Amino acid sequence: MQPRQIEDPDVRLLATITGNLRQDYDDENQMWDGSPFAWIKTRSSRQSGTIGEKLVAGWCAAKKLNVLRAPDSQCNRLIEGLRTEIKFSTLWQTGMYKFQQFRDQRYDIAICLGLSPFEAHWWVVTKELLNEYVIGVTPQHVGRSGRDTAWLSVTSDNEPDWLAECGGRLADAFPVLQGLTGRA
């Protein structure tokens, strides 16, 4: 079967521009070539968030922590009884993670999982730290209506001092999580 041709000259012009733009985006995704996590980059934001929640839940369960579904919409999971909000980000082109949609809801800790092409970063942050450094401090949207959500931008090799004690590498974050759950 022969490929269809675009007949409308305005649509052909748009297709040419698209072809030129594609190079910019292909370069952006090259760093993910060969990564076991690359497929996640092809998913929508909502799907990626769900995948992040499942990755955290699966990893915690594999580490013999008790993980349950959340009893309400104020958190994502119960991990060893702690109400846990899970935030997920893949590495942005700028070299940082952006954990989004922090709200002042009912949870004890937030787990921030960041995936790079061949590395993973993990921070276990108490609600108190989030209230001090993120929620109400770094609004995600502008205007009065945007003050209810915040985000946390992190460069893994230059994280803020207050966040450094919350993990970084998975091996560093696990003892933090164990300490907070009482399983240390």
C-alpha cells in the first residue's frame, strides 16, 4: 500500500515545519535510548504518575514493607501505616526533577521518586519539611487560585541541604523510610 500524500498546500507546509521541529524533540529523547525506563516517557502525565505510584509500592513491598491502598484521596498509599503521598518525575532536559502538585492534604510523608535513564533517586520527606520548604513557598501556578499546589525542583547532584537528609540514592533513602516507619 502506498503512503497517502498530503494534497492541501497549507497542510504540507505544516508537515514541513513539524519535520523540522521533530529534530529538537528526537535529540531530547536520545539520552533515554537503551534505558529500561524509556517506555515510561511515552506515557501521559496521568499514566506516568500511576506508574510511579506502582513502582514505589512494588519496591517497598519487595523490601518487605507493608503497603496498602490509601483509604481515601488524601494520600496514595499506606506504607507501614504511614499515610504516604507519592510524587514521580522523570529527568527533565534541564537535568532536574520536578515533583508537582504538592497539596496540604492528610499525609505523613511524601516519597519523591525520580528516574533518570540509568539511575533512580528517591527522597522520603516528612510533611513538616514540605510545609516549611515547599507547600505555600513554591507555588506551581500563578495567581490566587494557584496557591494550593506547589512543586519541588531537584537536581540530584545539587540538592538543597534540607533535602539531602531525606535520601538521594535509593540505598540512602531506605534507612530514612525505615526510621520513619519504625522498622529501622
